Amino acid sequence: MDSELLIKGSRGLGWAEAHMAVLREVGERMRQEGSLRGVRVGMALHVEAKTGMLAVTLSRAGAKVRLASCNPLSTDDSVALALREERGIEVFARKGESSKEYYENLNAVLDLRPEFVIDDGADLITMLHTSRRELLGEVKGGNEETTTGVIRLKAMAAEGQLRFPVMAVNDARMKYLFDNRYGTGQSTFDGFMNATNLLVAGKTVVVAGYGWCGRGVAMRAKGLGAIVIVTEVDPIRAIEARLDGFQVMPMIEAVRQADVVISVTGCKDVVREEHLKVIKDGCVLGNAGHFDNEVSKRALESLASRKERVREHVDRYDLMDGRRVYLVAEGRLMNLAAGQGHPVEIMDMSFSIQALALEHLVRNHAAMETKVYPIPAEMDELVARTKLRSMGIAIDQLTPEQARYLCEWREGTR
């Protein structure tokens, strides 16, 4: 065992725990009530310190937990070691695992025969509905963390294929308003700067997608002094981006002037062959969407005469005509593969929603249908009020008269 790696991981978990006041409060209440006692939970999330503390919190509340990574490059090996050695969590993950190892590790989690699953990207849930269908009868419910995963699961439900209820954690206001926007915005540039050591100010940064994650990336790019262009397929979001002060144009035009392209769409081939044929020399390509298919690596390989690893997290592709293109983190999540992931205080809110949603499933699964459920409004409000209290912030409350006024519709109420 690597003692220095263990110390590093232990410190990481300790730092996260000290800055996750909401999760700490939620977890302590669950521990005292024993609401998760004896429950088997399979998890596939990015294995780093904040995720580690979610796993520890559920374990302290009585759950039997197994954890694998939802991305081959996002594991912090020091945290994985500390979780195993010091916190008693079964972890199946390592940074840089092969595709074969990735699925072996997901299968190891499913070998627990989980009653509930917590997923990020829906790979674990997809496996339960395909290669591990023999376990479906034991699964009572699941949580999904990401936009990409929720899209996949809603498609499954629409086709009548989903076999247990799933809570759409991603769609909670206390998740997407903060995790997707502020978390992705900050962590994407943490990964970009760590990978490249390049300046952002003065560069033309193209942000593909103006959902909540794209909003966050565009906002942070602007704050760092970049000239920001947004590409979109949704006309309403395109108008919103324009009114927020950003240029909006098709990708085929944007790449001609881009110094940096960051894709945040949840779709595939956002930067593809037609774009690479006209892309600006020296452009840096990065992805903050879930899967490594937003930038077409197949197209890059076919157009390049040579590929070289030029920094730890950066590959240079020399195109046939002499132009150079740089790809960060092999096209995978640059904020985790090359950075530290979302800030601790952001994930405190998201993982509190995760813990509460799991508890909700444990208590209510028998009465729930096999569909994707929104997070109850009262759960969002509980996390928000707990977060405000941890920040030392007080807010106003409606007077009884104001509350009555807002519910009144008859004439003369004004």
C-alpha cells in the first residue's frame, strides 16, 4: 500500500467533509433515524473526495455501499484508496482504467445485488436493463445525477423499457441551478488551465450548448476576459444567449475564429469532420459533457497525419495541411479528468439531494410507478434552507396576510 497516496486521499476526504455542512446535517439525521439501515446501494459516480463523502454518509446511515467510477479518467486514486482503507467503502475504480476494466468495475458494483442505485450518466441502470437483467427483480429504485443520464432514462421510460422508479436528481433546482451552472463553469476552467497553462483573457472561446452547464461555462469565460461565441440548436436558448451578450452562430462559422472550443451539450459529434476541415490553427478542443463523443475523435484521427501527447492532459493532432489541433483529456470530462471537479460547497447541495432522494425511494418505492420522477419541491427547499443556515444567511418570510393575498383571486383583493 502506498502510504503517501493514502495520506493524500485521507486529507482530501477530510477537507471535503469539513466543507459539506448540508450533507453532514442530512446524514446525521438519517444516522439517528436509521432510515437506510441494511439497504444495499450500488453507486457509479466520479470517484473523488465529494463523491467519497456521499458514500461515507450513506454508509454511516446504515447502508451497504459499493462504488465504481462513471468515467475511466475521473477517479482520484488517493481518495479511492482512503475510502477502502480508512472508511470501509468497497470501491472498484482507478484513473485511466480501460474500457474492459470500466465495465468489470460496474459489474462488481452490481454483484452486490443492489436494492437501489445511484448513477451518473445511466450506464449502471442501462446495464441492469441489458446485460444484468437477472438483477432487475431486486432493484427497487434509482437516482440519476446528470442531464445526459436523465435524457437516456426518459427515453427508456417513453419506450416502456424502464423497470423501476428513478429520481431525476439533475432536474432539482438545488442541483442544476448551482451544480450545472456554477459548478461546471468553475471546474471546466480549472481543468482547462491545469491541462494547458494557457491564458483565457483575450481568446475567442466557443461554447457549444447553452443549457445550464453551457450558461455557466460562457459566464465564467466572459468573466475571465474571453470573447465568447455560443452555438445552439435550440432557437429559444440561442436568443437567450444573444440577450445575455454573447455572439451566436453555427459551429461551422465559429470554429474558423475559435482559440478554444468547449462542448457542453450531451449530444454526439458536436465538433465533427466538416468543422475540423476549417478549424483555426492551434485551436484547443475540450468537453464538459458526460461522454467522450462530443468532439469526434474518429474524425480527428482520420484527418491527422500525426498525434502526439504534448502535455499530461493534452494531445496534439497534426492535420494533413499543417494545421494543429489540441484535444484536452482525450475528449472526456476536462473538469474531472484534468481538474478537481466541481467545488466542494456546490456538491454539498447536489449530494444532499442525492441522499434525500435515496431516502425518499426507500420509504416510498412500493407506491411508485416505473417512471422518471422529479425531485419533490419540499426536498429542494429543505436543502436550500439548510444551505442558507450553514452560510449564516437569514431571509424574510411572508406574513399571514401576504400568504393569503398571493392565494386570493377575487375582485377587490388589491
